[in-house]
Amino acid sequence: MKFFIDTANLEDIQKAYKIGVLSGVTTNPSLVAKENIKFEDRIAEICREVPDVESVSAEVTPNAITAEEMITEAEELININEGDDKITIKLPMNLEGLEACRYLSGKGVKTNVTLIFTVNQALLAARAGATYVSPFLGRLDDISEDGVLLVSKIAELFRLQKLDSQIIAASVRHPDHVTRVALAGADIATIPFQVIEQISKHPLTDQGIAKFAADWK
Ligand code: E4P
């Protein structure tokens, strides 16, 4: 399973990138709004900070309601850094988003269909040519459903039906989510920097380092 970072914060992206485990970045309108900066400028900055990752997801804005409007915004986004094919257009999981996904995928643009909460939605997105599908497990857990189970069912379905969309486990809230979606067959987990930090730690590791240091003295 690969790691993407789920943020529009440049500092967090830089910290994660220098560890050397980052394969991509996902953003969404809420994450960009927190940064108080022009959306397109931030996407351009992110792409410059992480030159060799496979994907930087930029979501069409909530102003784009129809497929045509989504495609117009997508065309502006993919031109932000000319020739940079890691810009991935994130589209909402609805009929308009699927139509835009089919069109953009046909043009060779990477797409990420987001806000997926059922296996059927993932199947539709895959059939619309999505490069990535993003089931939101934390938000399902929030309403007492099983987000990891959804990821494992989508992984099973994609295997059975030989669908090659990659599954991005999204809305990942804590280390246990990371372990469980990796075992459930997610291709990618997109996680906040705080969770990347958490999964690097264990109290026995810290104690062991301290003991080695003390013995060395
Ligand atoms: C993924 O692409 C989304 O940006 C994100 O994971 C949403 O997470 P949240 O439910 O914590 O807002």
C-alpha cells in the first residue's frame, strides 16, 4: 500500500516528502479553505514541492455542478503546470461527476472519484474510467458503519472483475485504520501528517533508543 498525504498545507507536505515515503497528495475544498490562499496557486506550489510523486489531486469546486462545468474547471486545473501529468482531477461521486470522469479519462487525464460510501458507487466510478476511487472510511465509522469493511469489499470486487482503478482509502483518522486498510487491500491510504507521525512511533522504540544512548555513554 502506498501513502498519499491528505492536506493542502505546504509545511506538512514538505515534512512528509522528505521522509521519502510519499507517492501523492490529496486535497479537497475544506482542506484548501483552511489555508486561505488562492486554490490554483496552492496546487501549483504543491506540484513543485513533490516533483516525482504519481498524483496530486485537485478537486473541482462546489460551483461546478454540471459535467460541462466540471470539465471546464478540470481543463484549467490541468493547465496550471503545463505538461505536469500528476495533476489528478477529483470529482464528486454523482451522475455529473461520472460523466466528467468518463470524458476526462478518455482524454488521458487522471481522475479521482471522491465521496464513495458504497461498493456500487465504486463500481460505477471504475466503469467510468476513474484512475482512483476514494471510499471515506472515517465518515462511515462516524455513523456507526464499518469503513474498513467497505474498502475490503471494493478490493475484492475489483480483483474479481479485473478492474484496474486504484483504491485510495480516505478519511483515515488513526493508525489502526492504516493497518486495517492495508490488510483489506487498499492500494493507497491518504492520511494527514499527524497520522504519518503516529504510525512511525512506539513507546518501546523510544525506550530502546534512550537505553542504547544511556549504555553508550
Ligand atoms: C480524501 O481525499 C479526503 O480529502 C479526506 O480523506 C476526507 O477526510 P475527512 O473525512 O477526515 O474530512
